[in-house]
Amino acid sequence: MRRAQIQFEESLYKAVRRRAFERHVSVSAVVREAVRSQVGEYGLGRDTAKRRKLSFISSFSSRQGRLKPVSERHDEALAEVLKDW
């Protein structure tokens, strides 16, 4: 997965955050879903199957634990979960 920095108008950002909160997902998940709906699966290539298998990531709530705030340390949290997988 690649990181990208985007800028929102304040009202759009609030709407995206609200949608993420209502669905119990990250802001990134809402943005990815919106982009995917506009671009479609076109261009995802071979990784499409892998992405679908891992689509559950960020779909659940979690206890923050020692990696608090997980929103900033998500890579470490994911690595910890997947280390024995």
C-alpha cells in the first residue's frame, strides 16, 4: 500500500470523518472506498485478490493498548498482529 497526502475542504473532511465514525472504520478506509468506486477495480492488477482478502483490516474496533494512539502507529500494530501469521 502506498501513502498519499490529500487536502480536503473543511466541510468535506468533517463529512468523511462522520462517515468513518458511523461505520466504525478509518478515514483512510472511507477515502479508499470512495476512490475505488470512482476508479473501479481497473488498474489494480494481480494484487486485487490479496486486497480483497485483507479488506477486513480496519473494519473492527480495537483496544489501543501499548501502541496508543494506533491511528499514528498502525504499521507497528499490524506488524505485531501479523508476526505469527
